Amino acid sequence: MSEKIESPNTAITIPNQIAVRPWAKRLIVWVLAFSGFILSCVAAGSCRFVQRVELEIFDDDAEASIEYFGLFQSLVGGACANLNGASFESSSSASEKAAKAFGVLAALLGGVAVFAQLSMCCIKTNEKSWYAIGFVLAICTVFQSFTFIIFNSPRCKEDFLVDPDISGKCNLDEGGAASISAMLFYIFASVGVFLVPAPSGEPLFNCSGLALTHSQEPLRTVTEVINSVSFSMQCMLFQTECCNTD
């Protein structure tokens, strides 16, 4: 349907709705999932997931110091270092281990979902496989949210500090912001999978047919190649009538 606007000189037709191809919609879903995967990797590898502020109180003054750490690394001297080598020593607690595990799982499953969506351009699939990707992306959202269990670790609790004159507080930093963004992209991609029509019919790129075409080409032996080259050289050197044969 379209609306027709008439003017004294010309008639302009304005469409009411612009049709978007299903593969374009699936491409948008893939971009969302890929963005979530990248941000999930950034969050897992960041050394500034948490900002820990220590406030040391004196008689009439206070001094604050800031330390940064992530799931696997900490920021020491302006560079990322292994978390075990940080200036603050702490045994890996259950909360830290859980945050690390869920951070890695979210990134791995996100990569699997992105690769599966990309492979559908060449491989014929069905609705079940398409909707399975949506469930995987939903699981990625849940796993990514579990990375914030790190705030329950002893590093972010005041009882971890022995000195009663020092108080500590943990805040969200760059890696944590990346983790929140990854959650949003994962959940948008998951919802998009169920809203966008599943791939049907032949894939966008017929990769298997292309490989079959190449594989069906006749292969020549080494002897045939040598004979062909020798025959061509004789034609060029002696200019015989064989060069003019069809």
C-alpha cells in the first residue's frame, strides 16, 4: 500500500512500509550477538572490572588509595598483572572462582552462538537449530550476570581489612561496564532470534554446491600435463598447423 500526494506539477508516491528482507533482520541479530561476544571477552580479560577504594583514617586527616582488579588480572603500576601478584594478597575465594568460571562460559557460549549464526549462511538449517541459538544467547545473559558475584568476594568486604582504621569499598569500573553492556547485547540478540523468522530453504551462499562444482572438474595426471606443455611448445617453435586446429 502507498499514499499518493499530488501537486500542481508532479505526483509523488510515498510507500507506507519499507520491506526488509529476512536475511537483513538475521544480520542485525548476528551483529548484536557478535557485539555481546566481544564485550564479554573484554570484561573477562579486563584488569579494571572493580575499583577498590581504601580510606585510611588518621587523627585529624584521611588518605585514600585506589586499586583496580578484574576476574583474572589486576592493575599494578599502570599495567595489567596476574591477580595473584597484586599488591593486596588474598586467596581465591568461592565468589571469585564462580565469577571467573561464569565469565569464561559466557564468552565461550557467545562465541559458539556467533559462529553457529554465521555458518547458517552456508549450511541449510531448520527452525530448531535457529531457536536453539536463542536459548544459548539467553544462557549467556544469565552467565554474564553472574560475573558480578565478584563483589561478594573478601576483597570487597570490610572484614578483609585487618586494620580497623582502614575502610574499603568496591565500585564498578570499565570491565564491569563492559559486562553490563554484554548482558544487554546478549538479551537483545536472544529476543531478536525469536522475533526474526528462522532461515528456510536454501542458504544465502551455496558453499557446498560451490565445492561440488570444483570437485567435479576432471583432474589431469602429470604425464598429461607434460604432454600438453610439450605439444604447445612444438606449435610455437615450428609453427605447425596444429595450432590452428579447433
